[in-house]
Amino acid sequence: MFTIYSKNVGGRIFDRYFHLWKNAEKLLLEELEGLKKSGWKVTRKTDKMNLEKGFWEYQYDLLTPNGEDATLSLLDGYFAD
């Protein structure tokens, strides 16, 4: 298993891959603080176990200064082969 830090800004997706969840979370929170300082607004935070789907949901929904929707999220990743 690995963790994917996914940033989606207006449909433009940038993914980074980490061995450890805590390293991905640390980077997400550092980047979130910088974005908030530059005028981005947090509209919602999700940090819970989705029992129906069987995975943890960790995501910040944001609004950019230009009015674009954005998300910062952590996703569990698995190799299929």
C-alpha cells in the first residue's frame, strides 16, 4: 500500500506518491497553510472512515481567489499486479 496526495484545481489534477501516510499528510498541511495565506478559503474538511466504501476519507475542499473549486486529498493506493 502507498498514499497518493492528490491536488485538484479546477479539474487539473496533480498527484504525488508516498510510502507513508504521515509524510503525505505533513506536506498537504504545509501546502494548505501556504494556500490559505495567499487567499484560498477552506469550504469543507472531511476526515472520517467511510464504512460503506471501506476506506478513510481525508480531504479539504477549497475555493481559490479566482473562484475555482479545488481539493487536497489523501488516497490509499494499491498495486493491481
